[in-house]
Amino acid sequence: MTAPQTLLYTTTGPIARITLNRPDRGNGITLDMPQELARCVEQANLDPTIHVIALAGNGRGFCGGYDLVESAEQPSGMRPAEFVPGSPQDPAVFARNHDPAHTWDPMVDYAMMSRNLRGFMSLFHSDKPVVCKVHGFCVAGGTDMALCSDLLVIADDAKIGYPPARVWGVPTSALWAHRIGVERAKRLLFTGDCLSGKEAAEWGLAVESAPPDRLDERFEALLARIARTPINQLVMMKLLCNQALGAQGLQATQILGTVFDGIARHTPEGYAFRARAMAAGFRQAVRERDEPYGDHGPSTFKG
């Protein structure tokens, strides 16, 4: 396998470790990252010595979502390392499809984002269990990787949620309702509010939260415990549990979520957000988007 550029892949005994490795960009997602992720997952699945996959991020946080600074501020942003001219990943096609002066083709958006979703879902479909460790922040597209993992261990003071629900995004993995129930998913997605790590555990999104200085210890303890179980048992238990989500219509919901994600960027509010990002910078546009909400989490909201 060609060495990934956005991730690190290592093994320690029966544990395969995939680490997001763009710390200078908050481990922001590029068009290459989901594909490299899928290749690393496949490598772990084909290795007969690996029982469990550990997913984590280098730097100040797990993942700040898509690296949107360039794509929001410049029409030709988010260039993949390789692309086929005329394909949805071709920067010229991407730019033209996001120019309000041209007709929007929703299937261009769908082709691009469904490709990324397949990369994230490699975690869900992995033969072997995936345990994700979140520290610092896990927001926007970063939550796709966390929620596609089987188990989540999170720092008490971490921040996890989907703020783009306020404008310019819809979660393509569509796993929020499956993970925390419909009512709580609506509570988060109607507001774009985030949970603390402690709240995430209380809501059932994370299997465990821990003080930041004990996060690694708790994460490693769970990995070691899972690694004691025979691979065949792990594969069967994961398939058994995942069947329930398939029966609930996850695949159809993800198609809808991926199409809606494209629509969210082409509403009047979506175009206004993009115009503001191009004029003032993406970070400033995000600050202005979030300012009216006051960044209250569900447990701290007072009115």
C-alpha cells in the first residue's frame, strides 16, 4: 500500500492504529483522506494478526471537519491529489457547479460526497471493530468518522457536534438518530449545538468519557480487552449488531443525507454564507454564523 499522506498507519500487537495526521489544519478532511482511510481499514482487515482498529487524531483535537477554508473562499479549492478531467473531483467542474451563475447539478455534489461517505463507512463495514478516541474537538465532517466507528471513548472536556446544521451542511453519514435516538438527534441538529465529552457519554453517544489526563489510559484498556476476543467472534458480533441498522434503513437515509448536503450549499442562505466567506474569510463567516447561538450546549442552555 502506498504510504498515506493524511494519516499514519501503525500496528502494536493485535491493534492496528489509524491516526489522522494533519495537525496544522486541525486534521481537516481533504478529498484524499476518506480514500486513504478506507485503504488503511482494508489493510487491517487483511492482517490475520489484527483484532481491533484504533482511530485517533494528532494535535489539539480529533478532527475539525472538512478543510473548507480554500473551498469556501475560492471556487477551485479542495483539490484532490489526482482527478480525472470532467469528473466531479475535477476542480473546474467543482467550481462551475458551485457558481450561482451556472445551473446546479445535484448529482455532481452527490458523486463527490458519496465517494467520501464510502470512505468513512469503511469503518462501519470493517470486519474488525473500530474504537475511536476523541480529544479536543470532533465537529462537522469529523463526526462522520467518529459515528461510523463502533465505539467512542472521549475526553470529558472535548467538543462534539454538527454546527453546519445551522447553514451549509447536512451529515452525510446520517447516524445521529441511530446513535442517540430521534429526539436527541433533533435536539442537536435543529440547533447545531455541540455536546461536551461528558454529555456525549451521558447521552449514549460515547461508551465512556474520561478526564483528559486519563483518556489514553481508558482507551488503551478498552482496546486491550477487545483484543483478547477471537477475531471470528468479533466479526460475528459486529455483523449481528450492524444488521439492526441496515434493517432500519440506514442506506436509504444516507442517500437522502448526501443529497441534502448538496442542497444545503445551494439554498439562499448557503449562497449568502459562501459569499460572506469569500469576502471576509471562512473563519469569520463561521464566527458570524455561530454568534447568535452563543455556543450553548444542551446542558448549559438557559433560554
